[in-house]
Amino acid sequence: MVEAEKEQIYNIPLRDAKRAPKWKRAKVAIKDIRKFLGKHMKSEDIKLDRGINEKVWERGSQKPPTMIRIRAMKFSDGQVQAELAGE
């Protein structure tokens, strides 16, 4: 397995998902997570763990969490893998 070059824990604010219509908020929150990680980890290739998706959709599409804590790892090939911090 390839070793991670960079590992970082981020608290990602998802308050901006409220700008979307109620039925699209969880979907927008996932896009915001990808955008945040792309900006801070400087990569386009981002893989989100299943746990992140389950956490965002836990209360349905209308009520995503306002903040999520994520552990992101960047590998030498430029790929970023993210998972929930603390798991």
C-alpha cells in the first residue's frame, strides 16, 4: 500500500448548504466537502469514505450537519482519501 504524504484533520463548515432548496441540502453539503478538500489539499481526485456520506444524510436531505470533522490523506499520486475523524 502507498504511504500517505500528507495527513490533516479538518473541521469543515457546512452552513452554506442552507443556500440550497431544502430537498437538495445534503447533496450540496457533499459538493461543499469535495470543494473544501480540493482547495486545501490541492487535488482534483477526491475519494470520500462511506461514513462521511452516511453522516451527512443521517437526518435526511433537508437537515445536513452544520459542521463535520474529517481526516484527509493525500497520496503521492495526488489522490485524496477522506474519512470521518475519530473512526
